[in-house]
Amino acid sequence: MLLAYFLLWVILKDSKKYFDKIFDHIDVWQIALKRIEFVLRLVSLANRINP
């Protein structure tokens, strides 16, 4: 995964616009994963309280 982003950076390093877009997508995925993790924790907590 990181290797793919590195290769993209090497290919597109002249275009800062594309480089910034890639990092925007990384941020979006990190936020999405944190939200999913939060929901899963709530679900597991609810399952413990009310099995």
C-alpha cells in the first residue's frame, strides 16, 4: 500500500495537486476507519451489557 503511494509520488511529484489529493484520501480513510472502530466498540459494549 505505502509502496503504491510512493510510486505514485515518484510518477506525479511534479504535480503537487495530485500529491495533495492522495494525502486527502489518506486522511479520509483514517477518519472512516476511526468511525468504524468506534461503532464496533459500541456494538461490542452493547453486546456485553445486553447479550
